[in-house]
Amino acid sequence: MERKPLNFGMTMLASALGVIIVSVLGGLLTFISMIVMVVSLSSMSKESPTVVKPGTFLTVDLGKISGDRTASGLQASFSDIKTVGLIDAVNAIRAAATDNNVEGIYLKDGGIQGLSWGSGTELREALADFRECGKPVVAYATSYSQGGYYIASLADQICLHPSGMVDFRGMGAEVMYYKDLLDKLGVEMQLIRPESCAYKSAGEVYTLNHMSDANREQIRAYIGSIWHTATVAIAASRQMEVAQVNAIADNLSGFLAEDAKTSQLVDQLCFEEDVRTLLRDNYAGKQLLPLEKYASNVKQAPNKAKDAIAVIYAEGNVMDGSAKGFSTGVYGDDIVKALRQAADDQNVKAIVLRVNSPGGQATASESMTHAVMAAKAKKPVIVSMGDLAASAGYEMSCMADVIVAQPTTITGSIGVFGTVPNLGKLMRQKLGLNTDTVSTNRNSNGLSGFRPLSPAAMAMMTRNVEDFYKVFVGRVAEGRHMTYDEVHQIARGRVWTGADAIGIGLVDTLGGMDVALGIAAEKAGLESYKVKEYPEEKDTFTQLAELFGESTDDDLKLLQKMHLATMWRLQDGKWQMLSRVEQDVRYVAQSEGLQARLPFVIVNN
């Protein structure tokens, strides 16, 4: 019998049913995969303690120390490499110094860009204290980065691959300027900053094609200060003169492997298996244990102390709002909340604010500074500065009872700026786009991005940056017990190292987190205490749920109940994957208003 073709209505119905079935099956598979992901993440976040056997050497891999705070279980699960935060790494090294099962430390540097100078100094100090306990540190690398060598130079034995090198050549600074490119594109960047803030150079990369005299002066000063700290430490560890160390850098006479050994930068040229034999035969090293695993043991160790010191991490760019999902940075609302919680917690007797930030949005900076003042009224607040505590990072620090910094910390940069682009020429001459205006008032279009700022708008914005600068300087004067004029002379947007800042009153003492905690304990009258970290880490389900976008509490509870976990989010009725590009665009979009920001990061090249 001949089959009749389906009519249009039946065809559409069949197609619709097919789509529905496929969608349901796809959704079911996605649901199952999401459940598997959550179960996997949950199991990964609950790590069992690692057994530390006698004769253990801790492997400290510089490439696996990342940030101040160890990444959460969720963040870590999406990384190819298991890392540990600097503070946990330092705590682990200090614990290992008195652990009878830990025989020594095996320090590795893969030659890749390493820790910044402040972090490198903090780690180096911990390793030096470890050696003071009579335990050896043996270093090895296929190639040493300059910062890696600075850390490794304290080792009992420094070993290098026979075909490796030591990138030891001194510090330099190179700033890229965009003015000529912007001119070709027809973009004029209008820079607004206080007249006296010649050192606040962040906006100059858009308005100049070379270093200003003020910027050259401050860069020369701070890289000279960092290099002096590094060379003095290296010379002392290698039993050399500072002049000899500088001569090696000047002549590149320690760059190649044989030259590095001849110039006494390294002790042996060998392969990694030779180093392992050395550890076994000379130092009774029976097993290697990654520092990350040992640090996890130390962090999970029970502490029955009732009293606590709060450690609040403020790491990254300063921004308004609150962190969502994988977002990282110093979010004003989160830090304000953390300070309030720590101040109100009866078991918390003192607060250590760990600042590692180049600055950012002025409004968030003001909110956090106000919160520091409120917390300080209730209990001691100590600031521990990391690699950077500049601009907004310094403002939030200045009201603390005591400020602790490394000699290589970058701080100061007390100033503010704003930039407003004029895209009119680009639109007209390059893209053939024109704008016309209608307005109700004289300055209705005075802040348009398609023409120069109106005189009134420019005057208003200039007044805005001048007023904020006065507030900033005034806050520092109050917090540091100085006069306004004394602060102004060392402010004006200028950057200082911790070593130089201590002499001008911006910093109280030099050291790392251990020094800050010691001061906090002394001020609170504590002989024993536990550390309570803020902002409190969100559970896995909350972090995953936030990846969907803005969700209500009911949404989050539902997702937790259903164990849904995914890197996708629902937007406008469609599932969309969050991309790295979107995260970057979000950050740029948030960077509005006045900026109290450092324009650069100093790394251990």
C-alpha cells in the first residue's frame, strides 16, 4: 500500500517533538555531568592528610607558589597545576623547621618568571630561618630567573643544569607609551590629575611618548632600592662583595653555566637525578614531598586556642561591589564586610590586614578606609604589605595601628588621576561617523566621549581630583601622625620601596606576615591564638551558582539542593558559557570614576 506523505501540520509536529526529545536528552546528560562534576569537586576539596615519613625533603617549587592566599577548592580544581599561596607556603616552611621528620628543603626554579620581589623576600626570609635551625636547603634549576636566583642564593648548595643559565643582569624598567598610536587613530586622551602630582604617571602613557622627568626619577629610585636589597643579600649568602655581584651583572659573566660556576654564582653543574642522589647520600633524604601537600597538612592541623587573630586578604585591583563566582580582586563590599565581622567577633582579638594591591577605584578605597577606622576603634589593626600596597592600597593601610612591609614592597603612590577619551576625530575621519547634539543646558553634552571636555566639565573634574587628593593626604596625615605638609612633600603620586618608606614615616617596620602577627598578638596580649581568614571562602555550590549570573538566594538554595554545577549561565533564556574575555571586559567596565592606581607591577625578571 502506498504511504501518503505527512502534511505540513504533521511534519511540524514531528519536528517539534524531535527537538523536544533531543533537548530533554541533552538536558539530562548535562544534568548528570554536572552532578558528577560537583561530586568530583567536593571529593577533591576534602584532601586527606599526607603522611610525612622520616628523612623527608620538602620540594619547594617556585612556579607553584601563587598569590598570597591559597586558591579555594573550586578555583584550584580548574587549574592544571596545584599551587599554594605564599602565606601558607611560608607557614609550612616555618612548621617544617621544627618537624623531626623533615630533613631539609629541595628548592626548584624552572626559569620562568617567578614571584614578585616582595613575595620573593618573604619566602627567602622563611628559608633563611629554616637553615638557622640547622637544616639544609639545596637548590636546583635548569635555568635560574633573576628573582629565583635571589631566593636560591641562600642555599647550602646551588646546582645548575650543565646547559642552563643564570639570568643575572640587574634591574631595568621599560614603559610602553600609546600617544603616537592614539594620534594615528584619532583618539585624544584627556588626563586629569592634581597639578602637584607630577609623579602620578599612570595616565602619561596615553599623553606622552616618553618618560617624564618625575617618572624617570621615581623609577630610578625604586629599582635602585630593590636591587640594593637583592645584591646585599646575595653577596652575604655567597660570601662575596656587593661590587663583585654588580660586576657579574654588568658583564653578564655569570649568565652561561660554566661562567656561573666560575663566578661562584653556583656550586655544581649537574642533572636533576644527580641532585636527588646528593640529597640521598649527603643529607639522608629518603623521600621528596611537595610543599603544597605539606602546607595542606599544616593548615588542617587542629588548633584548640579560643582566641583568634583575623587575617583579611586584600589582594588584586581595588573595585566596587562584591566578588562573584571566580572573580578575584579587592572588592570594597567584601573587605568592608570582613572588617566588620572581624571587629564584631568576640573571639577575634586583633586584625591583620594583608594588602597586596596596586590600587584602583577611589570610591571603594574610601569605603574600605572608613571600615578600617571603625575596626581600629574596637581592636588593634595591623597592616602587612605584600608586593604592592600603593595608591588605594596605601590609603586603606594608612589608618592602621602599625604598618609592616618588606624592604622590596612597592608602596606610597599617594595621588589620584582620571582619564577621559575624546573619540571624535576617530569617529569622523577614520570611521565616517558624525554626531550632532541637542541639549537643555549648557553642559548637557559637556562629558561626551566624541568631543573635548567643555571648560566647565574640565574645571569640575579637576576640582574633583584636587579634592580627593586633599582627602587622601589628610587621611595619611591623620593615620601616620604627620602634618598635611609633611605628607604632601612625600606624596604627589610618588612610589617608594618599603626600605625607603620606613625612613619617611609611611611604614613602621620591615618584615612579613609573621612579624605582623607577632605585633598583633603583642598588642592584644595573646600568648596563643589561631588564625581566622577573611573574606570567608564561599562553599562550592555558591561559587558555581554565581557563575550563572545574578541569582537570588532561592536560586542558590535550589542549585545547592539539586547539586547543579556548570561553567554555563542562563541569560535571556539561553545558556551561555562565561569566557575569560567576558571577565576582562567586566573588569574594564567596572573601572570607572577616579582611579588611585599604580601603573605597573615589579616582577622578579
